[in-house]
Amino acid sequence: MGSQAPLPPTSSRPPIHVLVTGFGPFRDTPLNPSFLIASALPLTLATPSGRPIHIHAHPSAVPVSYAAVRELVPALLFPASKLPSKISTPPTSGTTTDPSGPSPTHPAKPNFDLTLLIGVAPGRGDFSLETQARRDGYGKEDVRGATWEGDTLWKRGVGEGGYAAPEILGTGVEGGEVWRRWRGGLPDLPLRLSTDAGHYLCEFIYYTGLVEYWRRDPKGERPVLFLHVPKGVEAEDVDKGRRVAEGLIQAVVGSWEEGGKHTRREAGKQDVEDEDRGWVGS
């Protein structure tokens, strides 16, 4: 588990393990469809070759909180993560440090082969696969009334106890091939690619997941995806979301089985026209 090499089409190989998370309530969203969709996913899917895909939906909704995300996500993605001993709520509690910095020589083996993070984009009617996330500028208050502008762990140099992480990180999943498979399998549903994840908790959790891979091996794989879903919470809405999430997972793993490379998307290069400016979701 954790290997991201292209996979030959054979059902004799070990199963693929996928982590899926959804958010809890925030602002005018008392029931978050992202968690409903994550919870509705089956325990097992299958690749075209019959190889099982085991889905591990996180049992509780992720709080719409910067501190909670920063504490939870690294521990989910990697075993014995070298986390800060305390998670601060900037700016009043100071900043956190991790003297280890990136460790490309001995990267830890991840807990899952693929991570799919799901969040809601209020006011939108399509399903958006985000392709990148920003490091800085999280000034909007979370459900606890906190922002994350006062913390510099990601930005500081390694010699200063930080990560020296890039301003923008892209997913390690090859977007073009996955997009073709995903869209081709769900022609009746509104799917799109996006380069703007909203600059709130959705984008924050996405960068948190990506940077955990980056800091262990800056040139390595980053098999983390973020899916924005519409706000509907009726049974029909959740079922559509489930189909979209299942199709996305199968599109990714299907591309791996046929030898698709995990090329990291270069920051600043848009795959499609982006229309997400100005909305905030979680």
C-alpha cells in the first residue's frame, strides 16, 4: 500500500486503498453534503481488471477549522507523522515548528494510495475537480472565529524550523487522462476542472494534504485530490455526488492500471478556463 507506480491490469495485485473525507457544518450550511457523499460511498469498488478498491471514509466530518485540519490531516495521511507538539491558532497562540523539514532521502510510506478530499461550493451546480492549492492568504474566519494568517510554518525556511514550501502546489494525479475518463464515464452530470479552490477551508485542507507529501519528497508523488460538490442535501443530490466521487476514484485508478503517469501539475498552467473566482466553500 502506498506505491504509486503504474499498475498492470491484473486482479492478483493487492487492493488499492483510498481515503475519503468530508466537512462538517459552517456558516449557512448546517448539513454539509460533502460528508453525506463521503459517507454514502461503498466500502469496495473494482477496477476494470477486477482489482478491488477499498474506500476508507473518515467516520466523522472534518471540522471547518484551520487548527483542526492541520492537526488531523497529517496524522491521517502518514504513520507517525512528525507533527508539531502543539497546534496553534494564530496569531494569538504563536506559530508552530517542525525542525525536520522535507526529508526526500527517507520519505515515509503513506497510509493510503489515494486521498480524495470533498467540500461544498455553495451556489454552484457543478462538480469541480480542483487542480491546485495556495499556501498563503487564509484570512477568512473559520467556525471557531480563527484565521490562519499568523502561522508561517509552511513558508519559513528549513533552517528557521519551517518547510519552505512552494506558494502553490498541484495534485500529483495526471489531470488530462483522469479528466477524460471521469467525464466519459458520467456524460449526464456537470463536471469541470478548476484552478481556484476558494481560498477557505477547502483550499486549506487541500494544501495541507499536498504539502505533507511534498515535505517528505519534493519531487515525489502527491496522490491527493479535492472535489467540490453542489450544496444540495436531498437523497437525489447525495446519490449524484456518490456517483461522481466513485467515477473519479475509478478514473484515477483506471489510469494507473493502464500505465498513466502521475505527472505533477505545474503551478500557473491552467488546464481549462477557470470560473470560480469570488466564491467560498468548505
